Amino acid sequence: MHRWSRKKSPFPLVALVSLGFIVCTILYHESSIRQIYRDPDQVPQKQPKITYVRPNQSARRSKAPGVLDRFSRCNSTREYSGRKIRWDEAALVSRQRRVDLERCNVFSGRWVFDNMSFPMYSESECPYMSDQLACHKHGRSDLDYQYWRWQPHHCNIKRWSVTEMWDKLRGKRLMFVGDSLNRGQWISMLCLLHSATSKDKRSITPNAPLTIFTSEEYNATVEFLWAPLLVESNSDDPVNHRLDERIIRPDSILKHAAQLEHADILVFNTYLWWRQGPVKLLWSDDRNGDCEELDGLGAMELAMETWADWVTTKLDPRKKVLFVTMSPTHLWSQEWKPGSEGNCYSERAPIDVEGHWGTGSDLPTMRMVDQVLGKLGPRVSVVNITQLSEYRKDGHPSIYRKFWETLKPEQLANPASYSDCIHWCLPGVPDVWNQLLFHFL
């Protein structure tokens, strides 16, 4: 019978344990490598280091380069570094969240056909009407889009009164600030107001970044400042702004502030210009023209926070500030008519499904905006036009407007291919936005 030898093993116990540990480590790493190759998303991504920037610093302190314009270019572009805006929340008048101004939510309701009270003015009689918004002039024969009244569920909007509105504006400057949607609301306001002024006592400046309508009788102005991205950008020319790339200075609104600070009532908007691809960031402390690139939502959040910082730290708290939420688009008819392939073209009635929500209104953007505005509390009044405008697929110019480019034969053969489902006909939806503005003023 064979007996096991009692002679000591050439490998001590410690060596055996170490060898086992090494083998297990090798097998573990091989398993991890195989897992990474099976699932590339599991590869650890290097996260940008977050640093904070104080916005709206003077040029002397930040040594900022010259202002951006349409000739500005990035010398180079790199990935977003992770910089964030550190805006002074401690300067807020109230740290409480925004509260409803009334018990009734005037933004929840339905559209009611009303050809007795609407339209509130005639398209042809408004001397400030834009060819981009004059749908009847450019061939739209159905006029039902002019006759819809917004009716909240449990209360009423204050009835429009042109004389009362002028009394509210007496001795004041009302300024709309934003993009072409806000410009449309400004034109709507001029059309609503001009009938109560004498022709020889009103005037308007030529087209410029800041356009001013003046009433001598009321010693008041109604103005529009073109600032589609709120902060300083290379798109701040109201005419020549069709550029290959958007460049913003994400930490400064000071270029516009020189005009803004003189207004008594400010109405802001921004949205669609952030949905046109990545945005280039040129920070104020960069003197070499080196840009970072960020997606539209992230860039818009930086701009909103810089704007919020200016409102809370630089703007006289006696000024009235309102923010108009996003204006929805109606680019895909399948959202309200399943199986169809069109858009707003040929639509003649509002959507009658309460709570309808299309992709023309971006929910992540709305949540971000609500978060920023919520920190401002009662300092800023929010005019929530989004849901009520979502129903109005019939209110866009579609093909019934002036187009600045010559349309190609293939476009003319397919009207939906060039329909404007972004802007709004006047008289129309923006008149109700201004009725809500009047309601809260």
C-alpha cells in the first residue's frame, strides 16, 4: 500500500495562496475585458471637470474680447469643459417657488369659436402688419383662424381694453425681447394698440436690433429687441443672422443689458433657436477665439442662468419682468391625425383633445426652464402659452405668407414641403398671448 510522504511540499502555503490570488486576478480582468467588448457602452467615460463661472462681469474685470457679431468665428472647437454658471441665488427677493397669481389657472381651458368678439383688429387696417404674418393678404381664404377665443375652465380672462392698456403703459417703456415669435407678439400688440392713438402722434423707428413704437399722447413706447438667444451671440443682427454656426457668450448678457435696463416692463422669450444643432460657446475670459461645443439644451440652460443672474443682481427690482414659455410647432400631422404624412398645411380647426402634446414642445426644455424660473420666485411672472397654443394647428401661416427665397417647382408642387408651421397668422394666436399679458399687468 502506497503511503503519502510526510516530506514538506516545495511550495509553502503562503506561496500557494499568492499564486491563487494572481490567477483569480488575471481571470477577473479577462472577464472584464470580454464584458467591455460585448457591451461598449460599459467603457468608463471621462467626465468633464465641473467649474463654476460668475456671469455678467464687466469687461474690465474679465478682460473680455470684443462683442460677438455675424463676422465672429471660432479659431478652434473643443469638447465642452463642464463649466457651469454660478448665479447669485442669495440676491433673490424671495427664495420661495413661484406661486399662481390667481386661484384659477387661466392657462388651462379650451378654444371657443367666437365671431362676435374676434378678431380684435383688422389685418388690412394695421399699418405695422408683417408680410410674414399677413395670411389673408397672401391668399388664405378661410378666416376661421381669426375667430377663436381662449376660455379658461373655471374663470375668465380679463376682457381686452385698448384704453386701459394705454393707461397701464402711460409714461412707461414696454419691451419685448427675443426671437421672431416674440417679434410676432410685439406686432400683435402694435395692432391692438394703434387704434387708440392719433396718426400724427405716433411713430416707429426703422428696422434695427431695437425697434421702437412711440405714442406721444401717452408718453409711452412699445419696443422690440432682437436677442434670440438671450445672451450675447453672433446672431444678434435682426436681418443677417442665417449663419453656419451659432456662437454665444454663455456668461454674458451685458451687451443687451444696455438697452434692457431702460425698460419698465420686459417680456422675454427664447426656445426655437436652441433646437438647431450644437451651439458653440465662447467664454468671456477666452481671448484666443477657442470655442467649446455643447448641445442646444445644455447651452440654453447656461444662457437662462446667466439671464436669471442679471435679473436678480443687475435689474432694478421695481421693473416688471415676464417670461413667455415656448411656442409650439406643428410639423407632423401624424401627431393629431394618425397615419397622415403632412403638417399644418390645410388645417382649419384647433385640436379638440384636451391635454394634447406634440413633439413641437420639448418636455426636457420645459422642465429646465421651470427649474430656473422656479428659483426666481415672484420676481418673474410666467405667461404659459405652450399648452393653449398646442391646440392651434390651424393658426400658422402655412403657405400663406411672403417667402424671401424663390420657391422651386418641386416645392410648389408639394405645399406641405415649404409650409411655415412655426410662426402665427395675425390676427390670431399671439393676440391671445397679449390678452394674457394684459390680464397679468
